[in-house]
Amino acid sequence: MSKKLSHVLLIGVGLFSSTWVMAAVKEYDLTIAEQTVNITGKPLKRITVNGKFVAPLLEFEEGDDAVIRVHNKLKNQDSSIHWHGLILPGIMDGVPGFNQFDGIAPNKTYEYKFKVRQNGTYWYHSHSKGQEQDGLYGPLVIYPKNKVPLTAGEKADRDYVVLLSDFHNSTSGQIMSNLKKEADYYQNRRETVFDVFKQIKRDGLKATWQDRSMWNQMRMLKTDMSDVTNYTFLMNGKTPEQNWTGNFKAGEKVRLRFINASAMSFFDVRIPNLKMTVVSADGQPVKPVPVDEFRIGTAETYDVIVEPKQANYQIEAESIDRSGFSVGTLHDENTTPVKNIVMPKPRPRSLLTMEDMGMDHDMSSMNGMDHDMSSMKSESKDQSMSGMDHDMSSMKGMDHDMSSMKSDSKEQSMPGMDHDMSSMKGMDHDMSSMKSDSKEQSMPGMDHDMSSMKGMDHDMSSMKSDSKDQSMSGMNHDMSAMNTNTSETSDVVYGWANASTPVGQRALKYSDLQSLNPQQDTRAPEREIEIRLGGNMERYIWTINGKKFNQTEPFKVKYGERIRLKFINDSMMAHPMHLHGMFMQLENGQDPSNMPNKHTVIVPPGKTVTTLLTADELGEWAIHCHLLYHMSAGMMNKLIVANVDSNGTDMKDVVAQPKTNDKGVNQHAHH
Amino acid sequence: MRTTKKLYSKTLLSIALIGLSGVVFANDGSTENIDNSVSPTQSEGINILLKEPGGLGYVERNVYQKPSTDNDKGKTKASENLMLNQNHDKHLKEHGGQIFQSTKFENEWTVDEDGKGALGSKIETLIGTDENRLFIEANWDKTESNDPKYDVSALYSRNVAPFWDVQAGVRYSEDKNNSNSDRVDGVIGVLGLAPYFFETQAYLYGGENNFWGASFEVERDFLLTQKLITQPYLEMDAVFSDNSDYAAKSGLSELKTGIKTRYEITKRIRPFIDVAYQYEKGQKATSMQEATESEKGWKYGAGIELVF
């Protein structure tokens, strides 16, 4: 009897455990092939996954065993898939040349097998040449175990992926070779001689010369917001005309998982008349932040919760060079659908000069304003106050008096003052007592009296003080909702955010992000790795610490080591820097236990961003700019996390093999 | 005599070209790797691995699971490293080590003040990595009722500073109006972008018959619109010494300055008009030619530039 019982028990246990094991394995087959797709009205050969342009959504639950068989049906082309943001063994990371992964040869299959150890919104894409631009990218969502929401606030009735991407009529190979022929090949909004004449007329010859000579000596363009233009921006693979639509019922909560899967584009994302609550950044949960808009860098993800009330909303993601929108609709399914979207009006493009040099007075389209700057003066020695940039491009009916604004400075202080007032309306603006006295590369006595400003958006994001290492040591004033006096140097590192956000609206800032769960490791970093981002725009060469990937030595980190990654951007472009295999904690002014996890951080032009990293994943991890052509041009390196014996001799030989090897995870090629 | 001379110069030219191409690709990882894999030092392990189905790409994954005796452990290790390096280099190359090319072809018809026409063609190509490139330039000019003259240069171009390449190589030239005028000169110079966006090319030449000369070209783009671009330019040729039969006068032998205005229908197709002022010092008196007076005057041109 007892024997029988034990048998039953045994069978029961066996059955239970087998189903448990079975349930935990999630398998996918992905076939990469070249097919003709028609996105822009012109049939073009592009890469599809399982016959789809914009690869299919992969869904997992935390704790699953993922098995993904990738079949490469491309002709004469190796391929690969990288699981962007996932924590996994190095060989499963899918970067050719790393962790002995060598890509997937044509007509071969590679089986990716890994334990899903996290939840959130991620994506996947090719890491071979420019295949990502050509279509090999798709969303990957990992739900919490049993789809239980992490917090009550995250409980949503609908869940949509909103994947943003950029589609080009040229292939990635053509784009790269065009950029190599002429780096300004795609620059179709450069400044002309008439812009220079205008500036001379406005500022005088001397000021214009001073401004222009700096740019000319550096041989850089002010207008280089993005290297590649003529993109069609897609939302979940659909053009604005095709209008991707997410349905909801009145009263429902909707989770939108924004993924910037573009090759080269940053977006400013907004849903007019709908407040968004950011609950996750780069797949990692954050404390809720209500915003009206956010800027999403290439390869970043943000999850937002919305509670739509109207019948229709338009999701608008505008590229930061203002060349276009990715647009879709949120629609109440109980109302009649709106067929066509209304293409939103582009916001003004910001010139790089305002961000980084601050020498341009662009007041081109001011209407009916009384503007007196007659006695604005600048007493300076030694190149001080070289730049004061007032961009007031779309002010209407304002009374503006800056009559006694002055600035006394010595020795290169105050190199850039940037007042961007691009979208002010009907305001009374008195800066009469604005003063700036400063000595030796600091701005200790800057007194901004802006007490009489009302409801204005004042972005001083690129007011800066270059310290020794050219880093923005923290002079970023983002005063989007100001009623206060700002006189101190701000403590946020992140400051490049001139998105022309309308009055009274709130844009997400990096400093708003706080990890939902307290960080486990709050140790101070043992050492710092400096990562200087540079480039030669003329020849389209992009480098880390002055070297391209094919010339450089990898970064080496001890297993378990706590390090600081210091990204210093010496170039005029923003670089979304992505680290594989591990999350970095963004030093955004939050307490160490609250710092958000990020797999990609935007490093704005001329600025410094730092992150902390606990090197707790063995292997070789790519660290690179996620702008595809920057990476192709060389802006990439390898970060090796290895067990080191006390002698610490040759780290290359002691790189631990991923554990899955021992457990017999099949890494053979299938035929 | 003539044939030998011709042969001599042509041989020299071809040797130089071959040499140059060797230099350009010397740093090319793939070539090195091919050499490695066929070298007699390769281990047996690698031979086996090379023959495996699935090819080279998958080799290293099997390596770790391969049971090996103590004896060939060292060997396998060595081959393993070799394979890893090879694959690694291949992937590294895709991030900054690629080979690109840029070619510009220009065809221009000009008339001078007297209405005498001329046709000039020029092709310029740069091919290689960011650091090491081969630069080829060819010019072909024919004035009305004259025979053409042409030159071809092949230079190794080495990137030495962010905006600058140093170049060295040879130039072969011939003037069909003068028999036996073909010659080969050594060339050394720089190509790059000077501050204030001045595209600059400067060369020194030296060759047979104690010839020493220099050339200098500078141009800059001014955008009238995104597509209509005007380009002032300056070209100078100088001769320091020349004992050849068809020598030009020493000193500043030629100077041309003008404004070329192009319309970029696309980035690749660019018709242009050209107004220039040109000065030529004239020929030196030699056993084969009389001295000529210097000439100067306006030139009006129209043409097309193609980029591919």
C-alpha cells in the first residue's frame, strides 16, 4: 500500500516537475532572409525575419528557458542576432568576434539558449555589418513571472509595443560608403553664405568672424544634428500614412513600450493632450515619472502608462533633426476610427552652435516685439564671454528688456551662454539685472534675476564652463518650469535637452529616473575607466579614446570589480553608448541606491556622463556607440570581465568560459 | 633609343604601381591571415579543423569540447589562438578597417578669349582604408588643332593627421605634340583639408633631366543653396629646374585662378560652369624648341563632374 502510494507520489512528482520544466522552455524559430519589401512606394530588397519586415515580437516570462533557433537564409552573408539589454552568457550575446561567437554563416542555424533572468522591454537586432538598418530588428518583451505587475501602478489593461525605426531607400552599405565619400553627403540643411551674411548684418563682421572662425578651424558643421537624412520614420514598421493604431476602451490603462530601434535617429516623443507616466527605462523598472514628452536615444527603451480619455490620440515621435515624424494613433474602439493622421508641424531645429559653442544670435522670426539690448555689454579680457547665444526664433508679442545685462570675466571664463527662448509667447521678460562675474574657468557669481518671468520655458542647457578635461563639470541649467532664481552651478551631469518643449510641459530628464528597486551594489567605484568619444567628421572616422575598434586594446575589468565608466564626448554629436551584458547605473544625481539601470546612455555633444558598473558577468562585452555608422566607422570597443589570479598576468587566458558550455548547451551548427 | 627610353619609363611606372599596391595592402589583415593559414608552420589540428563541414566559421566552438591528449595540447592551443585571432581580426575590420573608394570624374570644355577651344578630362580616385590608400590621378588635355597631352599619377597615400595625408609615388606624362616627350617623375606631397575648409593639394616633383618642380592647388566651397555651390580655386605650377628638350621656363610656370559654380543635381551628378584667369610663362629655349612669350587671359568653361 505504502509502496503504491510512493509510486503515485513519484509519478506525481515526475509529472509535475516535467510540466514545470516544459512550461519554462520557450522556443522560437527565426528565419533571416532577403525579400522585397515596399515601405515607401518603391520595392526594395531588405532583410526580413520569418517573412516580416520589422522582425516579429518575441515574448518571454522571467525565469523561462529561452531557446531561439536562428536560421540564416541570406546569400553570401553572415548574420547574427544580439539580444539588446539581456543578461546572458557571453556566447549567447550574438556579437561576432566576441566570446568565440563567429556569426551565423549562410544556410546555417545557430541555437541561442539562455535563462531569462530579468523582465522588461528589450529588443533584438543584427550585429553584423549594417543589417540592422536593412531590417533585422524587432521587439522582445519579458513579462514578470506569471505576468504579475511589478506595482499596482503598472497594472494595465492593454500592452503595446511602440517600436520606432528609420527606413532608408539606400542600403546600409550604400549609406556607409556615401558617408565615407563625403561625410556631409546627407547634410541637406547646411548653412549657406546667405546665413553668414545675415549673421554679419545682425552681429557685425567681428562677432561673425569670431564665431565662424572657430567652426572653420575645427572644420565642423553647425548643422550636423544627424549624419544621415532622407529617412522615413516608422512605428511598428508602419509609415505615418499607414498609421499604426492601438485600440483601447474608455477608462482603460494602456502600457506603451517605446523602443528606439532606429539605426541613426533620436526622437522626441509626445502624445498631445495625454500625460504619460514613465515606469521603466531600458527595460528596468523606475519610480513613476509623469511627463508630457521624452527624448529617446537610439537603442533606448521607455515604458509609459497612459490613461486615454479622448476618442483618439496621436503618438508623435519627432526626429531631433526635425526631418520627420514617426506617427501612430491610440484609438477608442467604441468610436468611429479616424482614417488619416494629421502630420504634426515640425518644431524648430536646434543648431549645434547653441548647444556647444553658443555664438549665434538667431532672432530671425520674432514678431511684434519690443526688444532692447542696446546697452548689453561684455567687458572681458582674454577671450572671455566668447559666446552668447540668444535664440528667440518664435517669440510673439513680447516685451524684452535686457538693457543692463553684463558680464565681466577673466581668463576664458563663460565660454558659452545660451538662451534658448524659442517658443515663448506673450511674455514679459526682464533680465535687467542679469550679471555674471567670473574668474578663472568658473562662474561663481552668476546672478540671474528672472523674477518677472511667467510661465516661460527657459532652456539654458548649454551654458557651460569648460574645465580642464573639457568635461561639462556641471553648468547645465535646465529651467523648464522656473519661477526661481538660479545662481548655482547645477549638479546634474545631463543637460543636453533642447527639445523646444512648450510652456508648462514637462520633458523627462535623466535626473528624474530612479530605480524602483534599490540597487544591490552601492559601493563606491574602485577605479574609473575613461571613455573619450571623438571623431573626424571630415573623413567619417569615429573613435573611442582616439582609436578605432580595429586599432584598440580592450578594456579589462576584474570579475566583481566596481568601476566608473566616464564617457567624455569631445565631438559635436550625441552618442548613445551601449554596454552589452550588464546594466550600468547612471550617475544622474540620485542616491546610489536609487540610480537607474541603463544599457544605453546618451552622451550629449561636449558633455560628460558617468555610470557605475558592477562587473558581475564574465565574458567579452561590446561597448559601442549605437549609431550604426559610428559603430561601423570604429566607435566600439571590448570590455573584458575576467577572473584574475593575484598575479594578474595575462587576462586573455583566464577569461572564464560561459558556464552553459559545461552544461552541454548545444552550440553546434545545424544543417 | 626611343623605344628603350619608353620601355624604361613604362617599366619604372609599372614597378612603382605594383610596389605601391603592395604597400597599400601590407597592413590588410586578411592578406596576412591567408598567409598564416597556408604557412607550413600550421598545426595538424588546424588542418583537421579546416576540413570540417561548416567551414572555418564554426571551428572554434568545437575546440573546447574536443578531447585532446597532453601531447598535442600545446599545438591545439596554438591553433586555437590562431583561429581566434583570425576570426577576431575579420570582425574588427568591420569596425574601422573597411576598404572604401571615392572616385571623381570631370570633363570640361573651355574657350579662351580668342575663341580657341580645349577639352580637358580628369579622373581622381582614392581607394583603401582610412590610413592607407592608393591615390590615382589622370589628366588628359587637348586644345583645338593640337594633339593631346596627358599625365597619370599613382601615389601611396598615408593618413598622418586627422585632416591630412602624405603622398608619394610617380607621375608619368606625355605631350603628343612633341615626339619623345614622355617622362616619369617622382612625386611627394600632401592632400588634405586645411583650416577654414580649404581643400589642399601640394606636390614636389623630381625626375629625369634634372627636373624639379612643384604644384599647389587649393579650393573652397561656398554654399549658395544646398545644391548650388560656388568654388573659388587657385592652381599653381612651378619649375625650379629642367634640362629636358621641352622644358618650360623656370619659376612660376603656370597660374590659374577662377570660380567654378556647380549645381548638384544629385551628390553624384554635378554640372558646372567655370570662369578663370590663367597665366603661362612659356617655353624655354632648348635644342628642340624656341622660347615663347608668356600668355595670360580669361578662360570660360562648362562641364560635368561625376562622383562614384
